[in-house]
Amino acid sequence: NAYGVEAASLAWFGRSAADIEIGQAAYLASRISDSDADSFSVDGRNRVLTALYQAKLITEQELIDERSTPIVDLVLPDTSFQVSDLDLGSDLVPVLEKMYQELSADHDEKDFVTGEFDVRSTIDLELQHRVADVSLAFKSLPGIADVSVVVLDDRNQIRVALSSEIGSLWDGQVDARNALKSLYPAVTADSFNWTDRASPVQLAEMFSAVAREGRVYKTELFLEIEMRNGVAKPIAHDYYIADEIRSASENTDELADLFQMSPGFRTTDQEIKVLGLSRFDPSSMKAWYGGTSERNAVSVVVTPSLPASGSGNLAADAKRLARIVFEELHRGG
């Protein structure tokens, strides 16, 4: 998004994205689209320059001049070795990659280079970094290899998305059928149009639907996408009703047997009421937690460093991390 492009421009070139030169803009676009490429390779930069020339956005002489400029003359000394993390902290890289993928489906590469649109993300940067700090400390505990955390607000806007692997938040990680049965026996994968594996994002969606009485909102990463010509893409917050989830939401007696009302989920001055549960998934050897408060739905997936890690302990670890995340979400009341 705009935040990532601006931060990368400052990190690589020492200037705002609005002030960089043609060759630098081309290099920036190529590095964001392929962060694994050799930092000093001119191939990506030259492909972008050629696309700009073919689109009549630069002249032939500008194409020749910019293609002949060495990469080392474009970037600040020593910063080219730090491109992989965008100088933003690793917690934002998977989110930025997902945003780029979604935007690329609707926009040409030249739109990224020439700044044809402005983007406002749903990610709460302050909260993202706070939860990232908590997750990093949790990940350092013995027996924990990785954690994924997703936080949705009451309209399924993604406020926090954390994982060490790009794409893993949206990729299936745990058995979807067993996860759904844990929620309510009548709920099936058809209620959410799921496949056989559920992602951390989908787990959060599942518990969000319980809190919203069966409303399954379309999950969003963008608040607004506005083109330079003034045309804005509206975010409609579309939803449908999952009847099985609505029944589960209304059946408080059965929910009391399935969910643990969480004593001890506290801020400094009040208890946070949370419906949630944690489970160990034998098929993936991972543990997950899903839960919802009045404000937010949270999912946590914990990957052990050793397959032999105790299933009960791992599920308890997932719940413990979720407890801390809820405390961060409700800090200040």
C-alpha cells in the first residue's frame, strides 16, 4: 500500500516516493513485485522501464539513459542488502505482499510505478506492531516454531495479520471439518464455502460469524482505493446469513458446553467477555485458538518446533497467546 511504497522509497533512496526519479521508480516497482530477485540485477528494473516506454509514459532517450544507469547509482549505500524486509519490520511483509497480489489483479504494473491510485488499508499499524512484539516474545518460548495471528473487527476488516511466511495466513493450515465440528455439530464447510483446510483468516471469520448471529461478512484488507481521476472503489461490507451459524449463536445452552467463558481475560480495570475455544489438530500437528469479543474476532495458530510436542500443552499455548492479544485489543477499556 502507500505506506509500504513510501517507507521503501525512504529506505532505498533517502527521499519520498513523490520525489524519486524514473529509474528509481522502476527499480522500486521491480523490487516490490519480486523481493527474492538479486538486489543488483537490472532485469526487473529494465522490464518496468520497457513497459513504461511501450505505454508512452517515458521517451526513448529516457529509456536509454535509465537502462544504462547501474543499480548502485540508484540506491543509498548499503541499503540494497536490506530490501527484503522493506525496512518496515517483518510483521508487515506478508500483509503488503497480499495487498500487492490483490491490487495486481485489477491494475497494471504501470499504475503502481506512476502512482495512479491511493490505498487505505484496514491494518491498524499501532496495534499490528504491538501484537507483533507480543507474538515475537511468545515465539521465542521453548517448543514454539511459529505463530499466526489474525484479528478482525465487527465488519471483518483485518486489523492485525501476523505470520512469518507470506501467504500462510490465507493458506489452509488445519482440518476445516474438525474445526467446524468443534464450533457446532450442524455447521459444515458449505456454510463458509470452505475447502478441506482452514486458514487462520478463515478461523477468525468462523468466530466472527458466531458473534454477529450468523452474518458472514466479506473479509477486507482495504478501506478505500481511490484513483487519481477521482474514481473510488467503494467497500460495501457485503455479507450473507449462514443459518447453521445463526442457530449456534442463538443456542446458548449448547454453546456453554462448547465454549469457555474466559475468566481472567482482563484489561487494567475490567473483564473482557470472550467466547472461544482451543484445539489441537492432529492432521497438521498444530494447535489453534478461535474466539470473539464484542469488538473483535481472533484466531491463533501455533506450530511446534518438534512434532512430538504435547497436544494439550500446545492448545494451552494457543489460548494463552490469544489471551494476551485480547488484552492488547481492549487496552484502555
